[in-house]
Amino acid sequence: MSDYAIEALDLVKKFPRRAPAESSAAPKNPLARLFQRPPKSEFTAVDHVSFQIHRGEIFGLLGPNGAGKSTTIRMLCTLLEPTSGTARINGYDVVRDANRVRQSLGIVLAGERSIYWKLTGRENLEYFAALYHIPPEIARKRIDELLDYMELTSRANELVEKYSTGMRQRIVLSRALLARPPIILLDEPTLGLDPQAARRIREMVLDLKRQGHTILLTTHYMEEADQLSDRIGIIDQGKIIALDTPAALKQRIRQQDVIKMEVAGWKPEMTGAIQSLPGIRQMVTRFLEQDGIWEIHLQTENSRAVLPHLIERVNTNGTHLVNLNIVAPTLEDVFIHLTGKALRD
Ligand SMILES: Nc1ncnc2c1ncn2[C@@H]1O[C@H](COP(=O)(O)OP(=O)(O)OP(=O)(O)O)[C@@H](O)[C@H]1O
């Protein structure tokens, strides 16, 4: 048996580049358009990605929208064939041993609507148990246990369409666990859930690790990656740009102070004035729509030296400082440090 539960070795996935809806180069005549050769350009969604995940580990793939997280997961669970490179799940090759790979995995895909809304929670699980050839006696016991564990027993006989988003996600997770797979892939498991439902799912992920499962989860929530993962791969534009434990990743920018300011009346042309202050390493601005103010995120070598000049520059031309904090570096700061942009741009 392989030492690793999951191995991705130089994985690449290219897609044909999507043609713009109405390009100026496209002929106007519909018949000519039909026979026009499509452009041969390709887009690399996953670009030589490698990582190895130990048995019993929670590994987080953290990156912004479009970074290539879902495409990586889809290759690992045999839904997409890699353009090049290989991956092994439980020692099985995702292309040559696809059936064995699928038998080793429980999968929760992002935004998945793979449960039937016109069936009850229990009927859904019974249906999938039959599909996975789990003998009825064993299935019944397991479904009862899962419904109990997911705190869904009292609602098990209601149609899924009556469930909240969090309850549906717990049924999707139950479905992934029905066949007791050793390895679980979770693509954005808390996306769209309210904070309480998201917390419940996170507790379950930690619980599954305690039960011995290996978990690969993707997320663009840095707090989630930080809280759950033993190790994190930070992914951007299809490439893994850093891979380590959350603590070691944050340690990389230990020498820097992180300043978070909230500013009213911010003008984009002020960016240059602030960036030119000595000691400013990185700067990211974000408009907080609901408050109508700007959040300015700075990484500096020495906040004490920079603060007086910073405050003076901010409080000019009708712009003023609403709030300022010197904060402990987060994984978002690591991402900013590595890419010069925010995770949630
Ligand atoms: N079938 C496809 N054809 C063409 N391009 C695709 C296809 N699937 C994904 N892409 C592109 O590949 C890139 C990576 O997408 P992917 O879904 O893997 O990102 P992600 O990190 O999971 O982000 P998100 O959370 O937005 O899904 C994106 O630019 C996306 O538009």
C-alpha cells in the first residue's frame, strides 16, 4: 500500500479557450461561421500541480475563485482526465484504476445538486446505498447512524426540498460517507452556508479526521483552511505557490507588521502616495460596500516607523482614517505577500 492517501504528480489540465460570444473576427454569414475552424488556443487551468497527502491528514487547497481548485478535485475523482501528469488515490492511478479510485473516495463537489429534492433525506440515502451495492440490512443501520450523526433523524422523512441549505449539505456529506470511504474530497464544503451551518460542517470535518479519514478540502475562506488543515497548498492561476502547515506559512511573514485601516473618502490616486512611503512592502485595497468605506491592508517592515507618515498621508483632501489596527498575520497576508493581491478580489 502506498505511503500516501493522495498523490498529485505534475498534474496539468488544459481547456480549449472559450471563444468570445461575438468576436469581431467571426464572419457575419452564419454558414461561413459554421465552417470556420475554432481557434486553437488553450487555457491552462491546472499548471504542473504536485502534492502528497499523508493518511489521516486534512489537506487544504486554498485559493481565489478560478485558481484551479475544482479542476484539480475533478481530476482526482476521475471526472476529468489530466492533460498530463498523474495522480494516485489510495495507491491507484486515476486514469488506469478509475474504478478502484472511485471505491476509495467519498466526494462532495461544489454547489452539488446531486441529491433528489423530491425524495426524503432517508430515501435519498437508501437510493445511493443501493447504487453502491450496500446490502439492505447494513445500509439501514448505516443510514440510521448517519442521520443521527448529522442530527437529521427527526427530519429524515421530509422531502429534501423542504430542507435548509445546511441540511441538504449534511445529506450530501452523508451520501459521501455511506460506503465508508477512507478518503474524502470536499470541494468548497461550506460555500453558501450560514455561519452556524458552516461551523457544524467544519466540526464534522474534524470529527472525520479523528475517525481516521484522509480529507482533501478546497476553500477560498482562509479562516476555514487555517482552522481545519494540517497542511495547506496555496493555489493561484493553476499553480501551487506555497505548501506548508498554516503556522509555517504565517511564519514566513513574521518579520512584517500587518496594518489594517478603514478609510472614508478614499481616492484610488492615493495608492501611489502610500506605496511610496519607506518600509511599505505590500498594499491591497478593498471597498466594503455595506459600510461605504475602504479597507486598506498594508504589510510593512516596521509599523512604528511608518505610522506617523501613514496617518498624515491618509488624513488629506477630505479622506480620513476611521479605524486602524496592527494585526497578527493571517493566511490572507501570506497570499498577499506571495501574489500582491487579496484572496477575495
Ligand atoms: N470545462 C471548462 N472549460 C473551460 N474552462 C474551464 C472549464 N472548467 C474550468 N475552467 C476554467 O478553469 C479555471 C479554473 O477553474 P476552477 O473551477 O478549477 O477554479 P476554482 O479554483 O475551483 O474556482 P471556483 O471556486 O471559482 O470554481 C477557471 O478560469 C475556469 O473558468
